[in-house]
Amino acid sequence: MEHMDQDILKVLYSEQEIARRIKEMGAQMFEDLQDKEPLFVSVLRGAFIFMADIVRACQVRCDVEFIAVSSYGNSTSSSGVVQITHDIQQDISGRHLVVIEDILDSGNTLYFLKQYFMTKGAASVSICTLLDKPSRRTKLITPDYTGFVVPDEFVVGYGLDYGQKYRNLPYIGVLKPEVYTK
Ligand code: PRP
């Protein structure tokens, strides 16, 4: 039977390594956020798995929201234009937001979202990303919480996709080039 693992060149972060790092991040975030009743906003779709794990690793009194944006289309690099396809469902004025992302790449998405939430009256907007790829950055944006800094390789799994697939791999791996060049 064909298994998704066959398309993976190497594992960058195992399920156990991810879990360990998220526990550390959650503890750090708890220290910073315990008095703020933060609103965690997950950016769909890639961050859905990380969101589920980070909110359980950070036991603050909080609520959760989801926003969906599209910027990449079907391409593998960002067009720079960010559109909201599903907006959050509540008034965020005066709230401390923590935006949860799976990966920070060019910075286009988070640059846009940070401004968008500040315009809507958020008291603060911090950024929590599992992966950071600083080598690709074109916008001045720095995460407040980072899981791992990754090299410029095509990573999939743990929410990250290629052509909408591989999101359900429990680890983060590098895709074999022949998968995306064929
Ligand atoms: C990915 C990722 C971020 C964005 C980061 O989403 O989840 O939202 O790209 O890239 P940037 O820093 O260059 O803006 P994608 O558009 O692939 O959609 P997805 O979350 O549905 O996978």
C-alpha cells in the first residue's frame, strides 16, 4: 500500500521533539499571559494542529478564534496579497491577541494580520509560530514565540501541506524534490 512517508526525504522534527518543544513554549507563554485572559487566534488551515496542542500546553484562562486567509493560491511562494476568507466572530477591542501560526515565511500573512487586528482595537497582538524561516523574510516581522528556526526547505506535516496533502503527518519532514517537480 502507498504510504505518505514514502514522499519524505528526511524527518526534521519528530512527534516527540515537537511535543517537548510545545510544552516549553506553553510554559513560557503561561508566565507572560496568565493575567491577560488572551484570545488565541489560529490562522487556518495550516495552524489547526499546532493550535490544538499549544492551547493545551498553555493553561491560561483564554478563548479561541479562527481566521482563514489566502495568499499563496496553489503556488509554493507567496503572492503578497492577503485576503480574509473567514473572519473572527467577536469584538476584539481591548483584548490581548496571540496569533498562532504553523510557519512564518515571507511575513506577508502576519504583517497583514497584525495591522488588521490592531486596527480593530486589539490591546496587543503577539505572534506564536511553530516554525520560523527567517531566510525568506521580506516584511519586518518578528515572532514573540518560536518553536524551531528552519532552513529554507520544503517542509510538510503537522499541519503544513503540499497541494493540501500531508497535513496529517504527525512529524515535520522535508518533501522529496521529485514530489513537487513532477
Ligand atoms: C502558510 C502558513 C502561513 C503563511 C506563511 O499558509 O500557514 O499562514 O503561509 O507564509 P508568509 O509568511 O509568506 O505569509 P498557506 O497560505 O500555505 O495556507 P494554509 O495555512 O492553508 O496551508
